[in-house]
Amino acid sequence: MPANRLAPDIQEDADPGDVLAAERQHLAVSRAALRTMREHARSLSANAAGDWVSQQILQALLDERVEALADHPDAPLFFGRLDRSAGDDLPGTIYVGRRHIHDDRSRPLVIDWRAPVSRAFYQASPAQPMDITRRRRFGYHGGTLTAFEDERLDSADGDAPAASRILTEEIERPRTGPMRDIVATIQPDQDDIVRADLGLTVCVQGAPGTGKTAVGLHRAAYLLFTHREKLARSGVMIVGPNRAFLSYISSVLPALGEIKVEQTTIAGLVGEHAAPEDPAVAALKGDPRMARVLARALWLHVTKPTEGVLYTRGASRFRVADHEVREIVASLRGTTRYGPGRAALAQRLAHAVLVRMEQRGESPDDRVQDAVARSKPVKQVLDAVWPKVTPEQVLFRLLSDAEFLERAAKSDLEPAERELLTWAKPPRSHKSAKWTAADAALLDELADLIERTPSIGHVVVDEAQDLSPMQLRALGRRCRTGSATVLGDLAQGTTPWSTRSWQAVLTHLGRDSGEVTELTLGFRVPREVLDFAARLLPEVAPELAVPRSLRPGAGSLSVRRAAADALPAAVETAVREALAREGSIGVIVPDAAVAALSAALGAAGLEHGVLGPDSTGDHRLLVVPATLAKGLEYDHVIVMEPADIVAAEPRGLARLYVVLTRAVTTLTVVHAHELPAALADR
Ligand SMILES: Nc1ncnc2c1ncn2[C@@H]1O[C@H](COP(=O)(O)OP(=O)(O)OP(=O)(O)O)[C@@H](O)[C@H]1O
């Protein structure tokens, strides 16, 4: 094989069977090379590192490398091939795959999909061939290469870009188990988002199933590849709506060779507090005005000094007058965070004492200054003027002391709002307080006002429309550099504080200049089902365009009415029909009906799991509470009693829109009560 041609020699006019055989051979060679790379990584010893700690670190890195080089039997090593005419020093033919694979002379057999040269696989078109003469896509069954499909881009013989069968089949492949990667079929507009610059805040509005989550995960993988060193230090984090969702997406990044990405929820980030709360109070606590109220509440703890410092050493007494202490405090107030401000005050008071010592001819050094800063007289002034406080103490005082709240709120909150915020029955102390999810964001804000929150290299936020301004601020301070990917759908907002505008989201994140991109083509939901669900849009998000689906899916929708007492039986029938077909089944029901329906299915001998906030949901048949369905998908979705789903919460129609858009192949709606008006007139 010549050096610039690391591909099998295939004649232009070869028989397709021979081409397939040659490509399979290249796959076998690549597999063997990957095994060798892995064995090599395994043979490396951490002993070369000098000390024990470095050895442990090196060993962990080597283990990671070995793990990243694992060959997943079901994931093809390459899915595309490009024949290039670029005339650069890269090979004329490249194979695009999940990771880089080289032979024993370091020549590339497969090139990582994230490498710049691979971009043409996703973006080249007859109009813009990007120096590609031919793009080949490969079809797989498990790990076996079964088909290929060529597209000429030099277009001498005028190939029209026909719909790719391999692409269609990949999109139509039934879903089982957790989400899988889409590297083989990323679309050009998705690829633009995946490869956007690290420094940008990219915000994506997308209808259900347009691939927002998939794009966010692939973007994380792309950034880690492209800015490996920088992000290895500063980290990448994915923030999703709940643990069930995280478990659903958990295998995508490892399949792409990225095993070091933290995946968490907003609660995982700001604190897992979850005491129940009136939605109106929660919404008010999520309001951005709370940021000003909290800042004032914290700084109200700094009071005007009434006494100076009297420091005694042996027979000598050194006095710093109260007016001087006042000047020092005034000069520090508002110029630093609260915690460093307190530390600085101690040092400045100590310095003032040292100046007195010098005036008396002494020459104290830094150690003396530190000792004075820690001394009792300085600490007494410190505790009186700039006391040490925790976020919990401040919030406790704010929510339990109406007079303090009034001082902190000034004109930011109306009297009625202050009343709403104040605890009717305050707990005895901050230690016994039962904090809510909304409180968690307030505590996080206070913690940052006290000590700076460390920032992360890149943050991907999914279902961002559901976050309150205060939660968005919590995220914004974790990506101060502005490197973030913000994903969501305004129509799927179900929290009391769900946003109506991406501009507002960006502002709360602290980014006024982020880009908002829209994904409009649905890959999940069949057209018939999406059109049905979209009838709710004029009510839930009239400003949004009606989503389009790539998938026709004729016969995918069935709406069935049953008598109230026959409802479980009707669900059972739908379940049995779905079980006769291929793929996963989600029975999405009002939260209050989960236990009863699960019991009914059990009594009917239908083995199933029940999705919980922390469960992995690895049964083929799952009962899913409506409030946990967000972000998930099932081949066959059975929705029970939409009217009850709508009635269960203030933004119930948006919840129903989420629920109706989870289906990949079929949606069966089973109801006894009237359907919401928009769905009823068919
Ligand atoms: N380019 C693609 N090729 C193949 N499948 C794709 C592509 N883009 C998205 N998909 C698939 O479409 C489905 C929906 O994707 P995803 O969950 O990322 O959408 P979403 O926009 O986050 O949806 P939702 O808003 O409903 O949560 C997934 O199964 C995903 O793998």
C-alpha cells in the first residue's frame, strides 16, 4: 500500500461484492490494529513516574487510555469513507470512525470523526464538494459491515443527492435500552453546532426529537477532542433534568471514547434539597430580583464599627481608633466577595496595629502581622463588624425575619411578595430548616457572594427552558468564560418559572451575546404523531414554528376512547399490541395513576418496570410518570388519560405536549375523559 493510500485497492468498476469484501478486510485490519494499540497501552508501566502520587496519577491515565481504546463489538469502528482530491499531505482516502486507529507505523487506518479532515463527511455536498470526489457510507448489523452506499460529489455524472437508505435505516432503527450516539448520521446543521468554537455560548431552540440532546453530547465529545489539554484541566459538565434522563444518556459519551465527563442535574450542582413548596413561592424565589435581595441581605451583616482595636503586647498597648476601623471597612465593602473581604479586614486591622508598632520604633515582620490578624482583639472587632456567616444562616434570617427581609428587599419586592417569602412557621434554626429546590439556588448564590465558585471549562445544559433565572445564574457562574451549550424547547417548559425567551436565558447566564440557533427537523416522532401533538402549540408556545418530521410514519397514531372502568383494560390491550412488535414500550400516565396502573399490569401478568427519579428503567415495558418523561423516547408510547395529565399541574398542556412527543414508531392515546379541546376535533 503506498504511504498516501491506507485503504484497500479497490478498482473503480469493481463488483459491489468485491468492494464489500475489501472494505470488510479494512475493518478487520483496523480491528486488529486497535487491539494492538490497546495491548500497547496496557503494557505501559506507571513505574517510570518518580514518586508514589505521580505513579497513581499516571496509572489512572493509562487505565483511562486502555478503557478508551476498547472495541465495542456493536459499534462499527468506521462508518464512512472519503475519497479526496485535496492534494495536501493527508491520505487520498480516509475512513471516518469513532476514534483514531493507526497501524504499527503510525499511519492512520481510521480517522476520528472530530478531526478537521472528517468534517467534509458531514458537510460536503455537490454544491460544495470540499475536495471530496466520493463519500461512502457503511451499513452495519451489530459489528458486521453489511452494506455501502456511494455518493459522487465531483458530480461529473450528475448524481442527484438521493435520500440515503443507510441514513434512513439508522434513523428508523428501533430503540432499545439507553440512547446511542449519532456520529454516523450527524446532519450539516447539527454538525455546525457540534463544531462551534469553544469560547461561544451556543443556544439551541429545537422542537421535540430534533436532536438537541444528541448534539449537546456530541459537542462535548468534539470539544474534548479538539481542546483536550485545556478541558482535561478545567472539565466538561452535562446538566440534565433528572437522574432517569442522565442514565438514559449515560452511554453515549463512553461509546465515543469520552469517559471523563461529569453528568449531573441542577440539584446535583446546587444541592439536592427537595422539600415541597407552593409553586408561587418557588417561582418568586427563582426570580432574578432575588439576586439583589440576597446581596443586600449578606452585606447587611457588615455593620458600622463602634469600637476600635486595642492590642496589647507585654506592657505596650497599641490602639487603632474606631474612625480608622470605619474607614477600613468602608474601603473594603463591596470591593471583594464577603469571605475574602473579612480576611482582608483582619489583615488591614493588623497592618494598622503594625504601623503603630513602627511608630514606636519597633520593626515587626510579616509573622507579627499574621499573629495580630489572628489575635483576640482583632477577632472581636471582626466578629462584631464583619461576622463569619454561612449561606444557610443568611437565608434562614431572610425567610424567618420579616423586618430583615424588608431591609434587604428595599423596593425590589412588593409587600405581598415579602409576605409570600416569609415562612409561616419558621424552623428553630438554620440547622433544622428544610430547604426546597428553589432555596438551593438561593443558597448557591449566597455561597458565591461569600466565596467565588470555581468555573468549569464547558457546560452543556439540557432542557434549559425549565430552569429559573436563579438556577441559570448558578450555571452561569460555573462557566464564567462563556463556554456553554444551552439546549431546550420553549414549548416544553413545565416549571412555574419556565422561560419564554432564549434572550432572557442568556442574560441570566450572564451572556448577552450568545447565538441562538434553531433545529427544526425532527428525527424521532413520526409526522402523524408530531402533527397531532403540535395542535397544542398555539396554546403552549404560539410564537414557535410548527415542527417538521423527517419520518412519515403513516398509521403511527391511534386514539381510543374507553369507559372509565375499562381504561386499564384498554391500556393492557395497547400494551399487548406493542409487545407483539419490536422495540421499547413506554406507558406514560398521570403521576397519581402510576401505582394503580402498575398493579393492574402486574395482575394481568405483564412484566414491567416503573420509572422512578433515580431508576435506570431497563425493562422493555416501562410505566412512566408523566413528569419524568421529558427527554426520553420509546418505540411505542401509550398515553393514558391526557386530561388528567393536563389537570395535574399549572403548565399541564406543555406537559402533555412533552408526553405526546416521546414516540419513535407508534403513539396510542387511551382516554375515558374528554381530550383537551385542541386534540379532540380530529
Ligand atoms: N442526525 C441524526 N441521525 C440519527 N438519529 C438522530 C439524529 N439526530 C437525532 N437523532 C435521534 O433522534 C432522537 C431524538 O434526539 P434527541 O433526544 O437528541 O432530541 P431532542 O431534541 O433532545 O428531543 P426532546 O426535546 O424531545 O428531548 C434520538 O433517538 C436521536 O438519536
